[in-house]
Amino acid sequence: MYNASDLRKGLKIEIDGEPYVVTAFEFSKPGKGQSLYRCKLKNMITGVIIDPTYRSGDSFKPADLSERKMQYLYNQDDEFWFMDVENYEQYVLKEDQVGDARNYLIDNLEVDILFFGDRPIGITLPNFVDLLVTKADPWAKGDSVTGDTKPIMLETGYELRVPPFIEEGGKITVDTRTGEYVTRVKE
Amino acid sequence: MSHGSRNKPFEDDPAVFSKRKSYLLSRAKIVQSIREFFITRDYLEVETPQLITAPAPEAHIESISVGDRYLQTSPELCMKRLLTRGFPRIFQISRCFRGEERGDLHLPEFSLLEWYRTRIDYRDLMVECENLFLFLARQLNLGTVLRYRGVTVDLAAPWERLSVQAAFERHTAVSVDQALRDDTFDQTMVSEIEPHLGMKTPTFLYDYPASLGALARLKPGNPSLAERFEIYVAGIELANGFSELNDAREQRLRFEKELAQRALAGKPTSPMPERFLSDLRAMPEAAGIALGVDRLAMLFNDARTIDEVVAFTPEAV
């Protein structure tokens, strides 16, 4: 159990059966009054933010969170399926839980799936993923009017801007934290 | 206890290091000037033990025990005992220790300036506070107008004097009594009242409900109020002073109440300060105050957090 005095940014606690992360925290103590811990907490499943004030004497259950290595299998409608690489059990995440990560999900990609108890609630991608370019205008040599980049589409449907020498059918590395082009993958 | 991002080593950043150095120089000058202020006013500087057998029982202050003693949470009890021993004007700058207090304005180990004087009351003390702050500003070569936390505050006397009741009427929709009944007094104070205090001049917030001044004298003619005040500048509390209660029987009852409140909340209790209570019977009328030295240093340097004005934070030791 955590006490109110353990509260700090980044601490993950369970409230009413749901995991929350502390995103802001302020200790205050008026005069010789009680200690007050004013917090902003984000629900790790719904993203809803609450701002409770706790007092000394309040206690909290640590959120039962764990990460497991999974392989991405496929998606159907708004469901994304993953397989535990150790025991081959399959789990599903909803589209809104996957969020922007869907831009980088290709078959067999290894990811970390975050569990709250037995429930998958989120995904952590590798920092860099190699993806196939499925749509790109040809490189018009000497054409500098369009600037240093051009728009392309990747196999996941993700669109981004890259240097003009990137061509359809090639592969590029993308930084999943920024969503930006990193380098061309040499075959 | 870890505090995440708080553990960043300040000294890695040369800009932060040079800022801290100037804060520490200013802090030293403040402490020196405090001594000068009191010595020229015939106050005697005293030192009382930091390891004590019985801290003042307070419902919401956690004392730290060391073996069979406690680190002082304030030098208050020992200093009042000195008042009964022929020392009518005393001051002390000492380290105090309070468990579970850590935030942008709190350290579990901090410096308190306390001073006590016989035959005055809390109103006289307010005037002395005005004089002290103006003296410090002068010694630091600052004008009377300070910029603190984005607020422009004039230290020139007289400062605003606002009763707790008037503050509730001005800034909240609830009455003091209602807040006390609902156990929301502290929360209302923090979120609705404090942010408005000390905005043009420092504010003396005074006349607290009797139940919130465990060591303060009740107001003659109105026993529902304690003659206690706090100083606020730009929403930040700096000091807590009062006309001292010197009725030993009444003091024992109040301590018992504080201890009972602690027991009810499942908090550890400490022994009754018997020696203090026995000396208290001989204590003349007096007023006294505790002023946070770290927060003074914050004020005069416009520091954002208490971390910036100390040599080392508890996490950096």
C-alpha cells in the first residue's frame, strides 16, 4: 500500500478498480492544518483526468501493472490481435487503446503490451520500425520547388513527409516516438 | 521516499548552480541581518535543545523520534520556559524537523526564526514583523517594493490586516463555522483563500477559530477566537504568531484534545510536555512567532521552490 506521503508524479495507483497515473502533484499545508495532497490523475484506460485532494492517512493500492512481450497478428474492424510469444495466448486491444501505434503495426512486429491485472490496456512500440513505402511520387531530379520533402504513404496507411529520393517499393525506418522519418533501409 | 524528477542533480546545470550560489549568499545575509535586527532591539539570542522529550502535541504535525527523544518540531516550548526564567526578550534561529512534509514549499528539515517577548500581544507583534521585513529589505539593498511569484508587493507599513472571518466572507461561499463543521476549513483555505492573500502588501490573517490555535490565548471578550495570525505574501504563508496562552490548566486540556485527535486518526502520540506545563503557570503575558527562514529567502530572491534556497535538498544528501 502507498500512503499519501508517497504520492509523486508518475506513481501508478488503483482507484475504484481502475489504474491511474499521477500527472501533477502539489503538497500543501495551511498554517498548522492538515497536510493536503492535491493531485491530477489520469485514468490509464479511459484517459479521463480527475483532480482529487488527498489527506495524510489516505492510502492507495499500487496499480497491478505488468508488461508482456507480444507479436502483432492482425486487425479486424476495431480490434487489434496480439500473441504472447511465450505461451501463444492471444489478446485483443481496441482501436482507441492502440491509438497512433496503429501507424506502425505490421505483421509479426514485437511489442510490449501493458496489462492491468489480466486486462491488456496499452501498447509500447519499439522506438524504430522499418516500413514499406506503398505510395510515392517518382523523384523528379533537380526539382527543388517542392522543397526538401515529399508526402508518401506506408504499408500501414500512415502518411508522412520524407526526402525526395525515397521511392515506392523501398523501405524506411520511422521513429515511433515522433512519427518522423529516420533513414532509408538498404536492401 | 523518492520524489522522481526532484532527484535531478542541480549542480549539473551551470546556470542553476550560479543562481543557487547567489541565493545562498543572500540567505546568509538575511540570517545575519535578522540577528542584527533583534540584537539592536535588546533581544537575547538563545539556543535550546533540538532533542527533546515531549514535543507540543499537535494534531497535524509529525515529530520524528530518535531513540527515546524527539527532534524538535519547533523551539516553542523551551523558549516559553525561558520567558519564566528572567529572559523577557529572546530569539532563536534553529533547525526544526517535521515528518511527511515535502513539497515546493516544504522540507522535512528547515530553519525557523522564533521570537518571544513578554508584556506584548499579537497586535504589537504584527508591527514588529513589519519592521523586521523592512529592515531586511534595506539590508539587502532592496526597495520596499518586491516582485514575488509574479506579484508586486509593497512592504511599507501598514500591511493589510484581515480577519479569518472577513477572508471567508470575501473569498468563499461558506462560513467559517460551516467549514469547521464539514472538516473543509484547511481545504477551503488552501484552494479559495490563500491564493488571494498578500497581493498588494503582505497580509496578516488574524483571529483564528479557537480550535485552531492550540497554544494561543483566546480573545478577551470573544472566547470563540484565538489571538493568532499568519503572514502571507503572494499567497505564500511565511509566519505564525500569537498572544501566548499562559493558563496551564487550559493548555493541558488543549494538548489532551490534540493527542485525542491524533489517537483517533491512528497517529502516534507523544508524552504530555509536563515540565513545560508546570513552568507555564509562571509565564507572564507574552507574544511569540515562528517565521520560516527558508521562505524568507525565497521571498527576497523570488525563488520558485524551497529547494532553490537550501544548500542541499533531503534527496541530494
